[in-house]
Amino acid sequence: MRRVEKAALSGAAVLIAIGSAALVTATSHEGITIPSWMTKLWPAAARPATRGGGTAISGGRRIFEQKGCVACHSTDGTPNVGPTLKGLYGSTVEFEDGSTRTADTTFLEEFIRDPRKRTIKGVRAIMPRTELTDEELRQLIAYLQSLS
């Protein structure tokens, strides 16, 4: 067995070389690397399972854009009409009444389904209700979790 001398990551492709000969070319899906020989033998390998995989995150990003969330919320910490969502998942949220809660999956499910049920301290209660299927909500939360 020969030692890998060089490994390079460029965009979504990975090339591992031994000397000057390419050993493996692979496709990367949000941190999951699938060798190209596997995608040729098993095409489904090119699409990671939605449950917990990169597809849920990219699906959530698409929902975030299509449902208009991006109009009020940034994902990079930039101030906007609504609070940034960068670092939200797992953080402590303080409400107007002084109580706090961890922004976990259950909190996000409840808040996204009914954003005016409780008012977050320092945030105007203007977020509209957005109709989402359970699967869309799961993907959106996977995307929000990826921002933390």
C-alpha cells in the first residue's frame, strides 16, 4: 500500500493523489465526501439521505429564500429588519417578560409556527405566520442549526 502524498480540496471536488497519479476523485455534499467510483456504481450515493444530511440543509436554505425569510433575517450576523439567524440555534433567547429559553429544535418549531405567541426582548413582533409542511420545517431548522 502506498502512502498518500497529496490531498486537495477545491469547491465540491476532492482529488487525492499518489505521486502524479490520481487515486480518488470525489464529490462533496456539505462535508460528506463520496468517491466518484461509488456514484457511478450506486447513483443514489451522490444524493445523501435527507435525514441529517446535506440535502436537509440545502433544502432548508432554499425554503429560507423561497418563503421570504431572507427579506428580514440575515445569516451572517448583518443587522436587518429581523434578528440575524447566525448563531441562533443553541443560544438563549430572552422574552419581554424576562423569561428565557434555549433556541433548540422544539423552540424553533413552536416559534416558526406561531411567531407572535411570545415576544422576544428587543425584537418587534412583526414576523408573519408562514405555512410550512412538517418536512419543510424540519429542513428549515436543519439549515438554521447549520448556521451555529
